[in-house]
Amino acid sequence: MARNLLLLWLINALALLALPYLVPSVQVDSFYTALIAALLLGFVNMLIRPLVVLLTLPATVLTLGLFIFVINGLLFWFVASFVKGFSVAGFWSAVLGAIIYALISWAASVLVFGARRVVVVRHDDDTR
């Protein structure tokens, strides 16, 4: 389990390093910076994001879920403001960067870990 967590951290850091090639307004200076930013993004998404999503639930429902993109962009921009060497030019760059980062990270995780499978176990009750 710890090995998978470290591998996921590495995948997210590599996704951050690839991001400036697709979104030029997002800059990552080094691999070390990408590691720190990926770690902070993970913590922010684990600790702060659920609270923000809960507090903004009415706006999310009104926009049919599109407000989640705004939340993701703001949190991405928030992390960029704390990590030296990781910069985002503005709000819309942060929203686009967060979307592309999530897609790259998801695709790389599927390549490394394989697609998650849902297994449904049915128990037929023959005692009727």
C-alpha cells in the first residue's frame, strides 16, 4: 500500500511536470518543485476540498455541478501561491491547468495501475 501511494505521488509529480507543455501559463521549475506541489495538492484535495464543496453545495447544484471546476481551479491556484517555483498566471489558467492535470494524472494512473474493476457479488437465495 505504501508503495502504491509513493507511485501515485510520483505519477502526480510527473503530470505536473508535463502540464507546462500543454498549458503555457502554468510553470513548474523542477522535479523537486513538482514533488512538493503534488504533495500539497493531494493534502488540499483530501482536507480542504470536501469542506469547500460542502459549503458551496447550493452553487454547485444551481450550476449542475460546473462550480466544481471553479473550486478545483481556485484550489490549484491556492497551492501555486504557496509553492516557490510553481506558478499559475491567473484564474482561468488555474481552471484549465487543474482540468488538464487531472486528466494526465488519471490517464497515467490507469496505465500504471490498470482500470479499476467493480465486482458485483450476487447471493441467490434458494430457500424460498
